[in-house]
Amino acid sequence: MRLILASASPRRVELLRAAGFVFDVQPQGVDERLLPGEAPAAHVLRLAREKARQAGGGRPDTVVLAADTVVVIDGLVLGKPADDQDAAEMLRRLSGRTHEVLTGVALCADGATSAALERTAVRFIPLSEADIAWYVSTGEPRDKAGAYAIQGFASRFVDRIEGSYSNVVGLPVALVSQMLRNLGLC
């Protein structure tokens, strides 16, 4: 069986390689906008399924893995920031509070798609305006859901997490492994 990762995320590639998976990368262009009234969990699951199905192409010898991650606070989905000002606003909202990182994971194999959701709670320390300005100036928040990378400079802002660390990075590796195992592929 050939494993395809339907993602352009370098973090997902890195996590899967570090866990010993062999795969090809085929990013998919899916509209990631939140639908009106769509709950955050339903949103990430829908996008993961769409990406997996789109990359699946009906090939019987292929398993496609896709995922989508968002940060949620106060019921608000924080995707990737539009610009540095948006990143700073997201960080102000996260400052001193606990938020949730949700990742929808989907596997498409033999024409069937299975999906699962991972939730991780992350608590930030209170951030000063200087902290926020410094972090935004690093450029790291620009392409990250919630405007931060737990594995990077923002690690200094994380007080605690409850759940999967790799989920916060971008892919819950243990969940992926279990899903592949359930299909007899791992």
C-alpha cells in the first residue's frame, strides 16, 4: 500500500517522517473557509475528508492521509493570520488563557473514508505587548493556525498542554498510527 499525505505542511511531513512513516506528498487545493454556522470540529473534519477524497483518485493501492487544524477560543476559529496585525490580535486573545487545538484527520482507502478528531487544550502565559511585538517580528506566526508555533519561539508562551503535543504542531501522530493500524496498514 502506498501512503499519500495530502498536505503541503512542512510540519506534517516532519512529524510523519520522525515517526518512521514512508509516504509521498500531494498537496490539495481545498477552499478552507468556514461555512456559515459550521462548528469548529465539523469544519476540520469536513476539510480533512475533502482533501483525502480529492487526493484519493479512486486508486485501490493507495491510502491518502489528510488533516486540517484550527485553534479555537471563545467559540471563534483562529486560522492562519491574514497579516502581522491579525497575528498580533490573535496572540492578544490567547494571552493568559486556555484555548483548544482541533485537528480533523481523514484516511481514504479503497473508496472509503474514515475520519477522527483530536482535541488538545493549550494554556498561554499572560503576554505583554512587547512579547507580542517581538514574536510577530520573527515572522513565525504568519502561516500558523492561531498565529503561533508551539515547537518554535512560541514555546516560551505555553504554560501547559493537555492532550497531544504533536496535534498542536499540526498532526496527532498517535491518532494517525491508530487509524492506519485499524485498517491493517501499520
